[in-house]
Amino acid sequence: PLINTISGVVKLCIVESVMLEMQDPKTGVKSQPQRLVITTIPHAITGEDIVAWLTNRYSIEAEEAWALGTMLVAFGYIYPLQDHKRLVIKPDASLYRFQTPYFWPAQQWPVEDTDYAIYLAKRNIRKKGILALYEQVQYNSLHKWMNHKWDFIVMQAKEQYRAGKERKKPDRVVFDCQERAYWVVHRPPPGTVSAMDYGLERMVLKSIILHSLQHSSCFLCLFSLFSSLVKYSVTYNKHDPFLAPCLPSNPWVTDDVTYWFLNMANVGIPTKMRVERWTFSFGELLSDPRGRDDFRLFLKKEFSGENLAFWEACEDLKWGTAATMNDKAQQVYKTFLTRGAPRWINIDGKTMEVTVKGLKHPHRYVLDAAQTHIFMLMKKVSFTTLILQALLCPSWRPMRGSVDPASVPSSSASWSRRREPGWPPVALWTSHRS
Amino acid sequence: MGGTDECKTMLDALNKVTACYRHLVIALGSTSDSQNLREELKKTRKKAQELAVANRNKLTELLKDKTTSKDDRAEYERLWVLFTSSMELLEVDMKRSLEIGQEFPLKVPTRHLIQTGMTGSTTTVAARAMSVQNMKYDADSNIDTADLKELQAEITQVGQMMEEMEMKVQVAPWAVEAKQEAGAELKSTLSVGNSSVGVISICEEEPKDEIDEGGDNNGMITCIAGFIFVAIVVIAGILGYFVIGG
């Protein structure tokens, strides 16, 4: 929740500013020319220089610098000149080069199959019909399902090939290497691990922490981080078993397991503390299985149960085994996304387009965009309705009562009775959030 | 059928300009970036839009005609799919060039261009797009920032044009059957220079040991062959001398 306060724009800007800093002729990474048989191409950098630069710039250990460097290579910001299929940083004299901004990974520019088909056709021309086996397989499959566009693909491939030949030899070599590197990242050869399996967002965490600690202009970032940390501490203070006493008693201390029984996942009546925790954020409600059950019942009454079902299916896909991914993705498509589906979810046209396109090559995070949309929809609509109804209608009980663990469990206790005179903490929290 | 030939020529031109534009956008932000590149992008883009409008008018005219035969109609729909695919590519590239152009202003000294290894100019690519021999550069020195507003307006225009097209012309793209089969790109480009093969194979890794050994062997064989050749010439000369002399 702390990291989420930084917007997506700032996240990606940080990785790119790391790249820009590396270009500085005085303080950046030292480059050297790469000597090939006929020509010499400048701006080659060694793996050890990259790792050394990262170590010095961010005052981190060599292993962390190596991990960060590998991430830069795995996502395609830097590409190796030798052994182009292995996307790792070798901290020795192996050569790398920076990728051109057009080929940097970006979530707002999804990787198009049309472009891949054009690339394979160009490669076919260059290799005079002799493609690698996996490329041949991809080519045939694309030819089959993109058949209506095939004339365009052939025409465009030929023209791009001819336009490429207009450039001087060294630039031509560089361009071919760049393009090949881009497609190794986004359409990895079989048997290699793709960073795209892990998603672009994951990589950014390390770079954010490193960069924002150093860069003075991220003071605003730090301030917002700090204030959200304070807010977090104030809210969760009473729920932290180290800071506030655990009621009725801490089982580890007194050997009395009542606390655990009261807080089981499938308990009939949840405790007051637990219910209060659900009001802190939508994420809390969903991550508690008992809360999720109650929310599911609530949604059933509101006739929007398919949203939660979709969200759960997305989680299942994200955390499931790789072998079942394809089947699960197909199942989700049939049940939720296709027109006339039994549990059709309402997402906007652009997200739907992106998701359906992504489902042609399903991976773990293909449904991320749609899942986020549905999550925000549930949060803004259903969750807020739930909270407001609980506040404004004291007699209305969205959850089946709550238990005060300090006294004998009583089924008649409800949220409203727990309230002190004045603003209830729930209202304060939700109004503050919005 | 004169209509389709004219259309095909115009589509070929649009296709060529789109391909060149993509090459130019790929050079943005790298060490090949320069004021000239920005001007080349602007000119290529304007040419592409002119061709797009001309193509759209011609194709909508052909498709609106209800009296065309089924075969002709199928052909026009195929051309329409070619046209819309080109336009999609062009639109994406225009948006990307705006984004990268904004991220990499040329005049700011603290903003470094990415050292991609590309250092040559793109003038020949632009000349190919504009169908001229040499490009003339006459823009102001602040084109890298001044052009961006125009680009934004043009992107909106192109977007609107594509929406209008979708509304007016009801063509189902997936119903179109392509004329080219798999591997069609190999025909008619096989004659394109063999000299390029040597350059491109540099990009692949070649283990150094193999090359050196092979080189040595080749050298030995060449020497022996040369020696034998010279010996044969000498013997032929001697025999000839005897034949003529004797």
C-alpha cells in the first residue's frame, strides 16, 4: 500500500531516468567501440562497467547491482551483443548496448502480433527462407489466424526491408540487432524464461527504492510516502498484536486458544475488531476470507456477483500453476469476457480490446488490466455502498453481527452499537480516503 | 479496373511512406537524432497524410458504388483492409513519435540522447519516402519543440478520420482473403543484392577459434595452388620456347 501511492507515471519515469543517467558522457557508463569484421560500431559497454556504475551510483552491493542490471537486460532496456538469447548481465568483458527508446517496454504500447508477423517476414527475406524452428512455427500460426492481413504484412515487410537498406552499413547492423533483441524479450525462444512472465511492475520496485533515496527531486515522493506511513500506523495501531493487547488473550502467552477460534476463516460470527479491519480498505475486506464471503452475499443481493467471481478467477490465474494457465484463461474468456457470456463483466472498450488481444498469448498477468478495472469498480461502487449503508442505516446489518471479544460472544452486537458519540472511525476513514 | 490500378499505386506509395516513417521514428531519442531527423519526420508524416486522404477518397468512392460485381467488391475490400492496416501502423507511430519527441528535446544540454550505436543520418530513408533524390532542410532550429503541437493536432485528425471511415464503410476485415501465400515475401526480393548477406551475418555470434583455424588452412591451400600455377606457367613457357625454337 505504501508503494501504491506513487503513480504509474512516476514509476516508469524512474527506470527511464536511470537509463538517461547512464548516458552522461562524464558520469555515465564508459563506452567503447565494437570492432567487427568490416566495420566498427561505437557505444558498446561491458557488463562489468554496468555493474560497477550501478554499485557506485546507488551505493549498493555488487549482487544487488547485478540483479538490477539483469532486470534492465531482461526487460529490454539494454541488450547483449554476444549470446543474444540469454538476457542476463555477465559481470565481465561481455558487451552490451543500449536499446533505442522506441523499443523500450511500455505498458501503454502493447506488443502487436502484426508487428511480429512483419518482423518474421523480414527475417524470412534476410535468411532466404531458413528461419529457426520456433520462428517457423510462429510464422505459420500467424499466417493462419492473421490471414486477412497477410497481403499487408508482406507488403510492409518488403518496404521496411528496402527502407532499412537505405542506411549505412554500421547503422543497418545496429538496427537488425535492436529489432532482434526486442523480439527476444517479447517473443522469447522456447526454453528461456521471459521477464514478461513476471510483469513490468515488479521490476520497478527495486529501482524506485534506490533512485528515490538518492535523487533529491523526489522529496515530494518521500513526503507522501511518509505521510501515508503515519496514516497507516495510526489506523492499524489497535490491530497490531505487538502494540495493543490481543483479546481475550494472546494464545502464545496464556495457552488459551479462544482467540484463534474466534478468528477462524469460516467462523459464523466475526469479531468486532475483524469487522472494523474490513472497513479500513477494500483490500482488507477481500483478503480476509470471511469478509470476502460476506461481500459475496452482499453482491449477490446487488446482482453484481460476477465482478467478484472474475476477480477471484484472475487471482487464480496469477497464482496457479503454469500448466493450467491456458485452460484457465480460456475458461475466463468464455465465462466473463466474450459477448453473450453467462457472467459478462462490464469493462470499458479499450481494456476489453487489450485483454482480448493479450488472451491470444496468455500469460500470468494477461488479465491484470481488467482485474484492476473490476477491482476499482467494486471498490468505488459496491464497497462504498456497503460502508454507507452500514453507517446510514443502523438497523441494517450487512454482515451477520459482530462479536466483542472482550465480553461473552453475543450475536446481537452490531456496528452501530459499538459507536461512540461523534463521528465513527469508519466515516472518518472513508471520507479521508476520498 | 482502372480504378483498382490507380488505387494499388496509391496504396503502394502509402505503404512505402509508412515503412520509412517507422524507420525514422525508431531513430528518435538515439544518437542518430538531430534537427534534420525531426524535419524528416515532419515532412514524411505530412506526405503520409496526403496519401491517406487521397486513398480514402478513392476507396470510399469505389466501395460506395453498389453496381460493382462481387469479384470487384471483394478486391476493393481487400484494398480497404490494406489501407486501414497501413493507417493503424501510421497512427501508432505518430503517437509514439510524439511521446519520444517530448521525452528527448534536442536543445537541453542535460538531456542526453541514448547511445544506441547508430550515428549515421537518416536522410536517404526520408528521401525514399518523399521520392526525391536529396532532401532539402529549411526548418527553424527549434523544430524539435515547435513541431510537437502540430503533431498532436494531426494525431487527433487521423484518429477522427479513422473513426469516420469505420462508420461510413462497412467492411468486415476478417472476411477478406489474402492473395499472398506464406513465404510470398521471398519472391522478387531474392534479386536484392547479395552483398548485404555478409554484413548481416556479423550480427550473429561466430566463435573466434573456428574462423582463425579456417583462415590458416585457407591460406596454406592458396599458397600451394599459386605455386603450382606458377610452376605450370613456367613449364608451358619452356616447352613453348623449345617448340618455337626447335
